[in-house]
Amino acid sequence: MSPVNQRIAILISGRGSNLQAFIEACDTGSLAAEVALVVSNNPAAKGLERASEAGIATAVVNHRDYATRESFDAALVQCIDQAGVDLVILAGFMRILTPVFISAFSGRLLNIHPSLLPKYPGLNTHQRALDAGDSEAGVTVHFVTEELDGGPPILQARVPVASDDTAEDLAQRVILREHEIYPMAANWFIQGRLTLTEEGAYLDGKSIPATGIPYQPDTAQGSR
Ligand code: GRF
């Protein structure tokens, strides 16, 4: 196994269960990297405690301290740049980012969105899937571009929708897949297999389909 020398910053606003999945993936070696910094815009984010318990450096950049989105984003960029990271992960980060931030980390900035993108960008994805009568829901890891939840998909997991599901039931089914696919996609990046070009996302030099690579839970899929 190659030595762990790649560094990841993770941005959160709340619970941090995806952050926890990254911490565990780094511990087991299925993600060959180190979570070097966790940043939150919310000083009360539960995920900050998870990071501290794991001995990871944390920072709070509170959006309420900044007059504009751009000045907040510039402070975030400075904070992350100081940590010298290779990859930036948005994991339940509930602020809309401007080009100030996105251009600073373009091509090495990932997000996870709880829908089968391009369906349901934005909020309340599970309720929207139920309201539409969808038979499947899911989650997508994607590169971040300036279009909200609109950057090229990388990896997508599907779950069935049961007729009596509530949005909370669906969220619980989906989050289990989130914890599997997000570290997996990040590891592809860390291994140098995943790239973003003007034409879209590529894995191992092959163009990724518009809805991402379908996740296959029962296979190793690309030697994690
Ligand atoms: C997840 O559902 C993720 O898809 C969305 O925000 C939620 C974050 O959950 N972007 P957690 O804080 O990682 O538990």
C-alpha cells in the first residue's frame, strides 16, 4: 500500500455522519489519505465534536461574521489554503458558495447530494421524490461547479422507495449508501484516477455517464 500523504479538508454544517465515514475510511485504509482539517460555518455543528474526538484540527468560519457571501468565501479559502490540502469535500455544508470559493478549488472539490441528479437539485429531495411518486431515490457524488448541485456526477447509488415511506425513512435508507459511496469516490480522486475537464468527469481516462457511475454495493468496484 502506498504511504498516506494526501490531505483532505471537509466542510460541514451539522451532524457530520459523512465526515465520520471519511474518518473511518482513513482509519481502515480504504481511503488512502488523511483528514487534515474540518471546517464548519456553524460553531454548534455536531461534526466538530466528531473531528476533535478523532484528533483532527477544526476551524469555525462563521458566515454571520461576514457582510457578503464573497468575503465569507475568501475567509474559507484562506483557512483551507493554510492547511495545504489536495482535496476539498463538502459534506452537509449548508451555504451556497460563490465563484470566489469554487474557482479556488476547481477540479478538487466534491459534494454529495441526496438525490438521483440531475433530478431534484436543492433542498427537500426525499419529499420531492415521494411527491413525484418515484419508485427509486438515491444519492450522487459530483464535482462542484458554479451551478448549484449541477456539476458533473461521479458516482450514484439507488435505493428503492416503499409505498409507505416517509421522507425520514428514505433519508435513513439513503444515508447508508452515502457513507459507502463518498469515501469511495474520494479515493478514486486520491489515487489520481478521477479528473474534471471542460468536457466533464473522467475515471481512468473514460468519460463518466451523465448520471454518474452506478454504484454496485456487492462488488469492490475499482479496488477501494
Ligand atoms: C447528507 O444527506 C448529504 O447528502 C447532504 O447533507 C447531509 C449531511 O449529513 N448534502 P451529515 O452531516 O453528513 O450527517
